[in-house]
Amino acid sequence: MVGPYRGLFDGPGTKGFVLAGFFGRMPMSMQGIGIILLISTLTGSYATAGAVAAVTNIAFSIAAPLSGRLVDRFGQGRVIPPFAVLNALSMAALMLCAGLGLPGWTLYASGLVVGATSLSIGSMVRARWSHLYAGSAKLHTAFAFESVIDEVIFVTGPALVTVLATGVNPYAGLAVATISMFIGSLALAAQRRTQPPVQESRTHSGSPILIPGIALLSGVYLALGAVFGSVDLITVAFAEDEGAKSAAGFLLAAFAGGSMVSGLWFGSRHWRLSLRGRFVRALGVFAVGLSPIAFIGDLRVMAVALFLAGFAISPTLITGFSITERLVPSSLLTEGMAWISTAIGFGVALGAWAGGRLTETVGASDAYGFALGAALLAMVVGVGGSSLLRLPDASTPAKG
């Protein structure tokens, strides 16, 4: 399994931008649950916590393609620093408003700015890999590695923020996430040698979302984001119902852990099946694997079920980013990948909102039914529109 990953870091500067990108995107797994834990602890309302998290994700979803376009036009080194500063200041404002018990609108306003200034660091790192290994068999392995990194973050992040928020201080998790973002983002911006060059587009205009295949992928990832957002919030309530709220982070880590394991395996294989074929099969496996969580009432059994359900996440993300890389012109690549993050962000916002409402009306166990429905919708949309994902050369080349 390790063999194909050897030589991946032979390219100049790869280790540096991978490490910086790791710390820069830690908030993607810590911010949502950190906001939920902070606000639910201070206000006692999961609905309010879910709504603020939803506003943050909606703002990110709207802003991500715009910041991606700025990066494509001006370069990562010029765009990242001001966004990182504003993001850190707005997160500090959110925590201050919550701590002082200021009116609810201040939570939504500061959360909106947090989301609007959050950058899609993962898209920028993938753009660097694409610039380095475009047309090479190593690019599939690089995207697989990035998916594994994402899942490592989602394994460690929720557990870390939960331990900090419940065992140290309600603000500690968000504080650590913000510091990590700030240091990692500035370190990535400083590495000018590996950033994709700014390219003036002479043959392409408009937005990548107008490409039919990208629009379809965005629809699928919108539904998948709803799964992730609802599972995050519902799992916190589920653990509390079972008398162990601090276990929520470990349950979510199990979900991401299954994806991490499958990502390592998926990226190490030579695939003859087309990208399109891999994508639709991964969606089917995900929907089937998620089914049991709606019928479980025990923490230990839920941990196992979430681990198994996570197996299809990495393959779905890896193939989706690979298809995006082939469908989008290079001059719009960061924006194109940001649209995937945008779709997931909108879905997470919808899932957090719906999860909060359903948790308070029908209970956590029954609320998991929403996550299952969203997974089924993703499968239906992806399979039904898969003809839009046909590529001139859909097979991933053999690894070198």
C-alpha cells in the first residue's frame, strides 16, 4: 500500500506546502463542532448553535469561489495573508460576543465574517499538486494523499476540539483552531516557489460552475455536505443523550477514520475502471453504508457503524477532485475546485440547520434519518447525471 506514495515528495517544495496546508486547514474539522459546543454550552440551545454554524458555512460557500478567483488572478501569496488576518479577528469577535452574552445577532454577524474570510486551503494545496504533476500518474496519488490528510484532520480535529472545549475551556478548541489556521496559512503563502503561476485566460470566460459536469458534481457534494453537517451536530446530541457528551469527538473521529483507511487503500491501487465508474460506485457504497446509523442506540455500536460508513467518503472525494481537474481549464483551476468546497459548505450549513431542528423535535437517534436521506439523494443525482462526467480519457493512468 505504501509503494505508490514513494517518490511523491521528490518534487521541489512539496513537503513544505503539505505541512503548511495541514495546519492551515485544521479549522475545517474543528470550527463547526467548536462553534456548536461553545454556543450550546453557553445558551443551552442546539438550534441556535446549529444556526450560527450554518451561517458560517453559508458565508464560506458563497465566498469560496470568489476568493478562488482572486487566487487564480493574483496568486496565493498575495491573497492568503489579508484573509488570514481578517479570519482570526472575526473568530475572536465571535468568541467575545458569545462570552459576553451579547444579542444573538452579533453571533450571526461575526459568524458570517468568519465564513466569508475562510479560505479553501485544501483547494490551493491541490492546485499546487496539479501544477507540479499535471499529466502524470502521480497526480492521482497526490489527490489520494490529500484526501487522507483531510481525513487525518477530521479524525484528530473533532476529538481535539471536544476535549479542549469540554475538559479545558469552552473557548479553547476554537482558539487552537484559529492559531493553527493563521500559522499554516501564512506559511503556505510564503512558499512562492511552488504556487501555481498566475495565468491570464484568453480562451475561457465565465465561471467553472457553468460546465455541466462541475454543476452536477456540485449538486452531489451539496447533498454529501448535508450528511456531514447533520452528522456533526446530531452526534454531539446523541452522545449527550447517552450521558457522554465528550465522546462526540471520538464518534466523529471514527467516521473520518474509516475514510482515512479507505483513502490510503484507494490511492495505492492501479485502477482500470473509469473515474466516472469509480465515482458512482462510491456513492452507492456510501448510501448503503450509512443506513445502519438511523437504527442504533449504543455509543460503542455507533462508533463501529460510523467507521464503516466512512469507507466511501475518500473514494468519492478523490474521484470528484480528479474529474474536476480534467474538466476545468488550468487558468480557473482554483476556482473550479473551490466550487466543490462551496457545494459541501452549503450542504454542511443545511445539514447543521436541519440537524439542530430535528434533534430538538424528534430526538438525536431519529434525526439521523435526515443524513441517510441526504446520502440517498447524492447517489440518485450522481448516478442519474453521470453521463455528464464522461471524459475523453476517463481512466487514471498507471502509476509511475
